[in-house]
Amino acid sequence: MRAELQNEDAHLHIPIEGMSCASCVRRVETAIARVPGVVKASVNLAAEAAEVEIAPTGDRSSVIAAIRSAGYEVPQDSVILEIDGMTCASCVRRVEQALLAVPGVTGASVNLATESASVHTERNVTAKTLQDAVASIGYDARVKDNVRSAAEHGARKKEIEFSRLKRDFLTAAVLTLPLFLLEMGSHFIPGMHGWLGGTFGHALYIFYFVLATIVQFGPGLRFYRKGVPSLIRLTPDMDSLVVLGSTAAWAYSTVAVFAPGVLPAGTANIYFEASAVIITLILMGRLLEARAKGRTGEAIKRLMNLQAKTARVERDGEFIETELDAVVVGDVIRVRPGESIPVDGEILTGSSFVDEAMISGEAAPVSKGEGDEVIGGTINKTGSFTYRATKIGADTVLAQIIKMVETAQGAKLPIQAMVDRVTAWFVPAVMAAALATFLVWLIFGPEPALGFAVVNAVAVLIIACPCAMGLATPTSIMVGTGRAAELGVLFRNGDALQSLRSTGIVALDKTGTITLGRPALTDFEIVAEHDRPRLLSLIASAEAGSEHPVAEAILEAARKEDIPLNQAETFNAIAGFGIEAMIDGQNVNIGADRLMEKLGIDVSPYADVVAKLAGEAKTPLYAAVNGKLAAILAVADPIKPSSPAAIDALHKLGLKVAMVTGDNRHTAKAIASRLGIDEVLSEVLPDGKVDAVKRLREEHGVLAFVGDGINDAPALAEADIGIAIGTGTDIAIESADVVLMSGDLRGVANALGLSQATIKNIRQNLFWAFAYNASLIPVAAGLLYPVTGTLLSPMLAAGAMALSSVFVLGNALRLKRYEAPLAAGERP
């Protein structure tokens, strides 16, 4: 879909980010100039903007795409609009087209299930402009302001709409029931038809008319409010089909009652029961649909309900309860046992266990003490503590999670493109089919031909259900991504949900992903007559001057044993060899075998010990005191307890697993052997990870890369699907398509399993929606009548139409019961 520029939009001002020199300017100008329809392009480095003259047939979005393809960014804003009045896929398409036609809109995705639109715009586009664009085609739009108020407003709106639907359905049902029983019963109970006619005469049909008219223009008025304007604009939707079908049956019956003479002889039949039942059944379907749609967003509701409404904040030396909106960064907050933590922060005093299950998917409470971070929305279990607020409002982890989930739920998968193409012509095609049905029956049908023509045309109009097609994809996405959030898996965009299922290989960064990312001293073997605490003190004191991870591991071991440290008198780092330091008058050397050889110390007697350590994926080191070997040390980054089970789960899903690491070949192979990893890329420098990803993708196809560090960000962006460990850096998370909140690798298997289940669910929905229409529209048109004498009553058509949407929603809701391949906390 394109947003074509009008004549007055021939001049574009586009801000650009990322330019730093004249060559950048030329690159951007060249990229823009290649876009069809561009007459002239001038890029200003100082203003960081492009002035573009473009022909009326040009495409603004293509210019922006060209700038981005050249490696630069066009700053944009994101706006979430809540849309009232959408009922089917045709509505979705119309709203999208209206938004995309607004100058400055770079993208728009409308979701029928959430009744919202996610709009990406240039920074000069106002929310009012977007709202006006939506209003111009007959819908109401409202900007979603903040998480809680939007949720509360949305809940109230849905409650009101549900109560109105319920009222309309009950009213229609009460009025339709006697009409249905009297009219249909008279055909099934012998003698009843004659008795009713003889007793009440023409008054009976006037009674039918009164009941049907109240239903038609009382509860049924909602269809006219939307359907008639759509017909006038030549953009018919599902409401338009209902209006045409029910009105045709009602109007024909009204003429038959009050002016039968204008109809051909023998055709003055009454179809009031059909018009009333059609409206009643469709209202019932909408009611069931509204109830089911409410259940699709339960994950978001639960997340929102985690957010506390008040906080106990320190003011003038005492803690007082205040509204959450009054909390500012830096406030000191007290939390008591059983309370929800209001906002993100850092513990100042006290300790406790905190339930972070809805954030990370981990069932076990996490121990928290002074200096630890706490997350708003998690539940304090046992102790009491005070903490300083560090993030509030939209900056909190919970708000970011909700935003991620909402973005994913509002996404449009590539598979939806086919649905969009079909729904673009579906309703007009149904109207054309109904007209053709009417004409064929009128010309070639048996007597009374006009009656047959009306009934079958109405059945065609009513049986068609673009609602089911419109709901097939978004409802599955909503439920699937919501269930993923409950398992600690966040899909940051919809494409990842679809493409993840096609993954052939998962590449894992080692440090911080497979391992804990915190090297630890695992072995300390003394080879001379030294007192262990004293020797460890000398070695740790020497390493205190180093910033190497190995030094941190040795220092941490000394801290755990309460070993005192001494100030080094001299310190020297020998690149590629190790360190030397003078501690309490003693010369201490720590390093690899190369350093010992340089010092003339023979370490060959310990070759077997060192080989054994290396085979266990440990880094062996030697320590010498005053020129004599004193100890053999080993440092290793411990493998996460969950990693073996996670890799096994990936294998069971039929995937290859690769490890990308900067470790030497022997250490990397030792780790891979222990974990059953299929392929190892070792000694990969940080800037070589992108090449590693490209190589693995060429060999194995669609690739998912899992990482957590700053140096993983380029690889995460390069991979087909980037999966970031949520405990990692913000840069890594921002570069990823999927985020695992717990830092547990088992979440990768859960994400893959959910992707497969969700896409399977979507395919089932789409198959039903398309198969339903493909099979029943010809039946409604009377295709079987010449063979079997079968015709589809408009009443049955209305019931089938209502049930089709309910079926799609019910199938999507099955994803709520999805069981993870390997639950967080499950033992390997």
C-alpha cells in the first residue's frame, strides 16, 4: 500500500540522522536521486535534513526507504491510536489506507483484535492530523496516553460496548422468538398455519411486521450506522452486507404485506422471520466475539495489574502514601512484605526475597539485598526494605515490557499480506456474487422466481464473513505473544514470531550466554611448601593491580575466604605473558607457561595436570614466588546450570547448535564436547562475530543468534533473528528481535516452540476462514439446488457466519494453554 503525494506535497523536508561529512551528504543525495519520481534532492549537513522536489506521482515512503538503505536514519515518532467502530478486515484495510495517505506517515499497522493502530510518523505529524484522517472515513480515533489510563479507558470502553451488545442481543432475541416460533412452527405443526390465518387473518402479518421492524431499526440500527456510510463512500464492509441482506428480506416482506399487488402473482411471500433472525444471530456472534476478544489480551491485563497504584515515599523524614504519578527519580520508597514494588530502583537498606515470575518466568523468589536492583511490579515476599527510585513511568522495566508486548501484538506478519490482498476485493466480490445470484434465479429459477432470487441473494450476502479472515492472524499473535510474555519471552516485532519457526541453526555466544559471564577460581594446587592463605594473599594482592577478568576471579576467591590483601610495592603487566609484582618484599609472577619459560622455571613436570585442566575448559595459570614455582591455578567461566538442558531441548526441536567464542580452540572444543554443541567457531574477535553469523547462515540457512554483550549487538542485528539475554546490556536488547527476560537459555527453546505453535494456529485459522467462504458461498447461491434440491436459509447463513468468527477466536485461545518445551526452573 502506498501513500501517494498530492500536488501540494511536491516539496519534502526530511530530517536525517547519522551524517558526519560531505561524503555522507553525497551518498544520501545519490540514494534519493535514484528514487522514481524525484526531481531534485539537496542534502544539508549542518541542518541534517534533505529538501526533496518530487513529482505528484512520487512516493514519500520510497524516499525514506532509500535514505535508510544508504545507512542513515530518518527520525520518527510512534503513536498508538485506539480505533472505535471497526468490525471486519475491510475496516482494517480502510483505516490503514487513510493513515498511510497522511503526508509524513511512514508506516501504519491496524489490529482488529486490539482495536488499535500503531503509526510511525515523521516528527512534524501531529496526533490530531491522524485522528482527523481516521474520522474522515467514519471511525473514531483516540491517542493512547499512558499504560494505566489507556488500559482503564480501554477496559471501560469494552465494558460499555459489551453491555450495549448484550442489551441489543437480548432485545432482538425476545422480539424474534415469537416471530420465529409462529412463522416456522406453522410450517412444521400440521394445521397450525391454517388456524393462525383463520383466527388472526391479515393482522398476523402486521404483527410480524411490527416485531421485525423493531428488531431491524432498534438493535439492528448499529449495522446501518456503519454500513450505510460505507456504501455511500463505495467502501462496503461486513456491516454493509448485513444491511443489504436483512433490509432486502424486510423490505420485500413489507411490500408483500402492504402492497402485494406490485409483486408478480404468487411471489408475495413473507420473510420477516429471516430478517429478524439474521440480525439476532449476528448480534449473538458479535457478543461471543467480544467476550473472546477480551480474553485474548489477558496477558497484557495481568502485566498492567502488577503495577502498583500508590507508593510509600519518604517526605520530610517520614514515609507517606502517595499516588504513583507523584513519585520522581531519587525518591526513597519503603516496601513491606506482600506489597507490589511501585517503580524500579536500588535497595538502600534491608533485604528480602522478591517474586519476579511475571517479569522473568522464573518461579523461585530472588534474594535481594543492599545495592541490588528491584523491578516495579514484582512482589516483595518476606522482608521489608527501602530503596531509591531510578526509573519511573514509561521508563520502568514493566512499562517497557508492556510496550514490547503491545508492539508485537499489534504487528502484521508477512503471512497477513495474502489476507490483505484478498480482503481488498472480498466484500465487493460478495456483493457482485449476490447480484449475479439474484439475476440468475430471477431469469432461470422456478416459480416464484422473484422469491427464490431474493432469498438466495440474501443468503449470499449474509454467509460471507470477512470478520473471520480479519481476526485469523491478529488474535493468534495476541494470545501467542501474551503467553510468551508469561514465560519470560518478549517478541519485539512480529516478523520474528514468523521467521523464528524457520530457523535451522541457533548460534550461541559463550560468555554470559552459555556461561555465567563471571570467571571463577576453580583450582588452586600448591606445588611447594607454602601456607595456602598466605600464598593466596600474595597472589591476590599482586592481581589487585590488574583489570583482567582472571584477576577479578582470583580477587573474588580471596574475598570469599576473608583473605587480607596488601598494597603492591611495584606492579607490571607483561602483555601476552602475565604480571609481576612486589608484595611485602617478595617477587610474585603470575601467568601462562610462556612467562615461566621466560623466567627460566621448568613447568614440564606438571604438563599432565595442565592438560587435564585445559580439557575441562579451564584456563591454567602458574604462580611463582621469588623465582620458584609455587602453585598451579585454574580459572573458568562456569556453565549456567540450565545450559545443558536448553541445548538438549534445541536438538529435540530438530535444530543445529553452534557456539561463537573468543576462547582458544582447545577450551572451546572442551565446552562444546561437554554440552553436545554441533559446531564451534573459536578465537573469534568481537568484530568478527558478524562474519561468523554470515558464514553459519550460508551453510545452514535461517539463523538465530543469542547474545548478551555490547559486542554482540552487530551480530544480533545481522542474524535473521537476534535473541538477547534480558540480563545483558541495553544495546544488545535494542538490537534484538526477541528478549529472554530471565537470562535462561531454555527461553530460546520456549520462543522457538511458541513461534511454531502460533504460526500453526494462524494457518489453521486462515484455512478455516478461507475454506468456510469458498465452500458455503456457492451453497448459499443455490449451486446444489439443481442436484439435491438443497437451499441454504438466510437464517442458517447468519448462524454459520457468526460461528465462523467464534471458531477462529476459540482456536486462537488454545494458545493460552501452550506448555513450554522446558519450563524455567525445571531440572536438566
